Amino acid sequence: MALQMIAPFLSSFLPNPRHGLAAHGLTHQKCVSKHISCSTTTPTYSTTVPRRSGNYKPSIWDYDFVQSLGSGYKVEAHGTRVEKLKEVVKHLLKETDSSLAQIELIDKLHRLGLRWLFENEIKQVLYTISSDNTSIEMGKDLHAVSTQFRLLRQHGYKVSTDVFNDFKDEKGCFKPSLSMDIKGMLSLYEASHLAFQGETVLDEARAFASTHLMDIKENIDPILHKKVEYALDMPLHWRLEKLEARWYMDIYMREEGMNSSLLELAKLHFNIVQTTFQTNLKSLSRWWKDLGLGEQLSFTRDRLVECFFWAAAMTPEPQFGRCQEAVAKVAQLIIIIDDIYDVYGTVDELELFTNAIDRWDLEAMEQLRYEILKEEGRNVIPYLRNTWTELCKAFLVEAKWYSSGYTPTLEEYLQTSWISIGSLPMQTYVFALLGKNLAPESSDFAEKISDILPLGGMMIRLPDDLGTSTDELKRGDVPKSI
């Protein structure tokens, strides 16, 4: 994979903090490493070029601490008990005597982080509910209709907002009397966050529900009150699955009607997944230490653990371990390259580096282990290589903006920055590793993802600018979207 090349590439060609890029072979000579070959004809530059600094702090995650992580919750020790509890829950899903009870159970499976264990069963129940149009039987129950609407939309079913018409008055406004139904209002609020653009009904529902939920007094059920506060802080649809599961377990154990088997399964599954995460993180930490880039390039950010958090949030279950590992590695390598372009290299040096990546010799990859090609028969390497090239070209554009003092228009900035945020390599690796029916070498791949990739990049870029633009502008970086 291209990922297996970029790290040796960086090791061979990136600078020692005391010198420039030219000191590591990007001069008038042929450059050959274990994994790539290139040639350049640019004269050597001075090794005393003034270097900017991002003043980045060292990683707070000590290598020895990461290696010490561990717990006793391994599949081998608890697998038999997990399987027994899974059968109990499957029986619950089949034997539940009403659509509302089934919907509420599925909602609990989601919130407890168990949905991956019951994918087929959940799909079957939701398909049946969608086909039978059971929303009619629940038409007067705001909680039931809202929860069903949210779960069906979450699983890709087309559900009309007309299901909320029964809760409106003759003027087309939500009935004021609904404010007394706090449980229903909370469910309506959560459902409203699955709106499509232009669905004013759900926009109105969100405003209506949030206004009344913020006005509730504390003389209600304390568990319900805690749920309301939690949702208003951040709606369910925006939360990370594993963090939601950890929080909801504490809530669920105090709920009326709590099922002890369901709770036990949730705790076991959470702890087993956490153990798997720890094992994967330790492996990544050893890879990073053996690579030595964090020590060699002290001017860059060492953020491997944070990158793993991100990867685990994107693909939260252990069966996606290979994808988690790849995304974490990609993210850390992107951070290093970003720092080289952003604060360290001169424009002349960065042009050399960009050209070297653009001339990447794919014939040198014959010696590498082709995981995707070997396991799935798909050659994704050329496509993945191109994503690194596009990333570095975007970095170079921004470096030239900074060097020349040019202020881009917002449109110019966004056209480049959705790539420079690093989304293109990360998203493409996810497609390559998880998209079994959508291979990059297929004729319709580019067309199918051409709209998805820029939008995904923008969803990363804009929040990132919100969080980092203050420090970056103080440092004198190019203007941000803010």
C-alpha cells in the first residue's frame, strides 16, 4: 500500500532539524531509497535558512505508559458469556409484543454500543416496521413517532416528515400542549437533527422542542432531567458512539425496567472493545517508535494517540481494526507533512519535495506486502498514491500564499483547504479498506465519490478552523475560513 511507502519516504528525505531539505539528498543527484527512486537537478541550498516554529508541545502520551495499558477483558475469557447474553437479547427482539417496545429496545442497543452485534436482527425489525407502516398505531405518541422516525432515517429508510402532522394545530404550528410531554419533546428534539436540507418541519421541531426543554424545572424525574441536560449540551446524532455507550450505561442501570442481561452484555462488550483498542494502540506505538520520525523531526507534532482516537471514532468496532490502524498512521503522517509545509520548509525546498512525491516510482512497490490486493484482489495503490500527491500540492499552494503574503478569496481557500486538511488520503483509505463493492480502480469509482470527498473534507476543515485558527493566525499562517 502507498501508506507503507510514505513513512520510509519521509525517513529518507525529510530534514534533520538542524539543516534544510537539501542536506538529505534533494540536490543535484539521483536519489534512491529502499522504496522510491527519483532524480532532481536543483542546486543545493544553504543549511542555515531561518526556520519558523509552531512551538508544539511534546506528546503527553509516554511510550512506556501506552505499552503498560491492559485489562483482563479478552474475548477468550468472556466470549462464552457474551454469546449466551447475545442469545437472550435476540430473543427479546423477537418476542417483544409491540412495535414501540421493539423500537425502544433497538434505541437502547444503539445507545449502549451494541448495535454492531445485532445488525441483521435490527435490519429485519426495522424493515418489517417500515413495510407495515406501523407509525399509524403510534400516531398519537410523540415519543414513539419521533424515535421510530430517527432510527429509520439513521438506517437509511425514506421517512416523510408528514408523520409529525398529527402534532400540529390548525395553524400548522406544534401544539403548545406538547410541552407537558417532556419525554416526547426530548425524542422530537433528537429526531430533528436528522433533517435534510429544506425540511422546515424539522427545523421548527428543533426550535420548538429545545425552547421548551430549556424551560423545564428540576421537579421531574431526575433521570429524565439528566437526559435533557445531556441532549441540550450535544444531541445524540453528533456524539461518539463509545463515549455515548459509557455514559448511557450509568443512566440505564437506574432506569425503570432495566434489563440486567442487556446491561451486562453492554459492560462486557465495552470492556472487550477497550482491550482491543489498547492492543492496537500499543502496536501502533511500537511502529511509531521504531520509525523514529517523532524523534528525528522534533519540530513536528507527535500526536499518534490522538490520531488513534480519531480513527477509532470513525470506525468504532474491533472488526475494523485494520482500517483504524491505517487511518491513525495516515493522520499522523499527514500531520508531519503539514508541519513541514506549514512552518519549516522554504518554498524552494517544498517544491522539490512535492516534485519528488509527484514522480513516485510505483515499480519499486513490487517488494511490498499488498494487503488489499492479496485479500480482495483489488489494486488500489495507484489511486492511493495520487491522494498523497494531491495533498502535497495543496500544501504547496498554501505555502506559496504565505510566502508571498497573498490573501486568497474564501472560494480559493476552500477549494484548496478541503484537501490540505488531510481528508483525501484518510477518506480514500477508508474506501479502499471498507468499500468491498466500490474499488478505486473500478470505472465508476471517481464518479460515485466525486461529491462525497469534497463534502467530507469540508466537514473536517470548517470545524478544524474554528478550533485552531486563533493560534495559527497568531503564528502568521495564511488566513482561515473564519
